[in-house]
Amino acid sequence: MVTISIAALMVYLKYHPAEWVRISWNLSPTEDDWSTLHVQLIRSHFTLINERQTQPAFMGEFVGDTPFSPNRTDPVGVRWERSPQALPWLGVGRGFGDSPPPLARIGVAWQRDQTQSTVFGNYQIRRSWFDLNLYLPLTLIALLTSSLVFATHRATLPHRRARKGLCTTCGYDLRGSCGRCPECGVVN
């Protein structure tokens, strides 16, 4: 069931990509701290992108839709929203980041915190991300399921043979003989 669910999710995501964004802020009299977490399900990828921006406190007039009042009465907050159009980020995924090349080839990639400073004073952006190709868990779960089915089939083989009147070891027909298997010598 899990294998089928992941496969169905991958087919669905091919035509209906999704992204959820969590924005949190902590505004102090001296410093503004913004944190944005992007959760993306695009094509066959699950991606988490975390951005944190730190800058000196803004004391001017706010223009536009802000998640807090202009007089900074909501200095701390969190907001979740669904992005209207999910687009993959550039520079995220296979071939990028800190992950070892063998892991990136099988679909697991990440980037630890990278700090970018700007020329506008103490403004800093830290970005990290994690990308997982959903083919990897799909393949692992399919292999696990098939190996469990095979192991269960092998484990129940002697019981199924005994029910049919066959030798539990070699499968020789024991209906004409009694006790010992004439083929392998095992006592049944």
C-alpha cells in the first residue's frame, strides 16, 4: 500500500506541484530577524528550503501588505500559507550543495547554512536546503516489500507442501509411501 501511495503521489505531483511557506519574524528595537521555510512537492522531489535574514531594525514607514502593524506592535509572529504557483528553486538539487556525489546521484542532496552578507550594513541571509527524489523511497519500499513477499513465500513452502501430501524438504509425492521420503530420506 505504501509503494502504491508514493507512486500515486508522484503521478499527482507531476501535474499538481505544491509549495507551502512558513514565515516567522522576530522584530526587536535593534534587529529584525525573518525566517522563511519553503516545503515543496514538485514533480518527483520533496524539498525543504530554509532562509533566515537578519538586518538592522527598520524604523521607516511600511508600504504594502506587511504581516504586522506599522508601529511594530506585533514584533513576533508566524504565518503559514500555500504558494499560488510552486516553482523549483534554482541551485537546489542534484549537482548542487554539500552532499557527497554518490548520495546526490541516488537522489539525496543538501546544503548546510551558507551566509551571504551584503554591502548594506549588517544585512545577512543564511540559506540551507534538503532535497529528496521520491524515486529513492519508492524503490527502497518496493524492494523491501518484494523481499518480504519472497521470504514469506519461502517460509510457508513446507507447510503448503505438507498440506498437499508432498515431502516438506524436496517436494516428492508421499501419498503412495508412508513415513520416510524415498527421494531424500527425511522423515515426514
